[in-house]
Amino acid sequence: MSLRTPPERPVVAALAVTLRGPAVLLVQRRNPPDAGLWGFAGGKVELGETVAEAAVRELREETGVAAQALEGFGPLDIIGPDAGGRPRHHFVLIPVLCRWLAGEPQADEDALDARWFEVATLDPARLPMSKDVVRVAQAAVLRIPHFD
């Protein structure tokens, strides 16, 4: 789906909400629709791939970090209208809680940067972030004790 051509249907994508202790891994997007903003590693789910598999794959491709997918939660609809109010893009993003296993983040060609951030200090006024990053990161922290 091109961002210039109106979509025929939503695109399903996975987000790797990766925790290492009290920190979450974020990437700074290089490309639209959120170029320059910080968010979770992620991307489109490929045919025959589970959402969990897509999250782990995208995380590895975008940052070089290895993680274990634990559970998916709360899908997000990201709909960007064009000047006429028609959908320019529509993504259904499925966050997947992931536990860091190995590796230090290195931004790939789709990212400007990749870093760990303390969830408790995430502040959209100081760090330009994609929609719902803080809310999803906080929800992930609440879920992780169940898996420790």
C-alpha cells in the first residue's frame, strides 16, 4: 500500500513492545507516516506469519535485538486522513509484549536511532513520540510481572 494511494483495506502490523527491566526499546522512525517520531519497532505481518513472529522479526531487523514474544494486547487503529478527509492510510497495530534476550540496539535503514528509555520518565513534551507510545509502554510494564 502506498501512502499516496487510498487503501482498499487496513494493513495489519505488529509492534514489539520490548522491555528490559524498567526500560522500553524505542526507535526513531526514518520514514512516513511517523518520520522523526519515536515508537516501537514493528511492521507489517507477512502472509503465514503470526503477529508474535512478526514482532520478533521486525525487532531483530530494525534494531538487531533478540527477544521473546510473550503476549499480544489492545490493538490500535491509526487512520490518517487526506486533505478531503478520506483515509490516506489505515493501520491496525497489535502491540506484542516482548522480553529482551540479547543484543544492544543499532538503528537499521528504516530507523534514525534506537535506544532504551525508562518507562517512568517517558514524556511526549520532551520526546516526540507516535500516538499511544506512553500508554502502551505503561500497560506493558503492568503485564510483565505476570511473566517473571
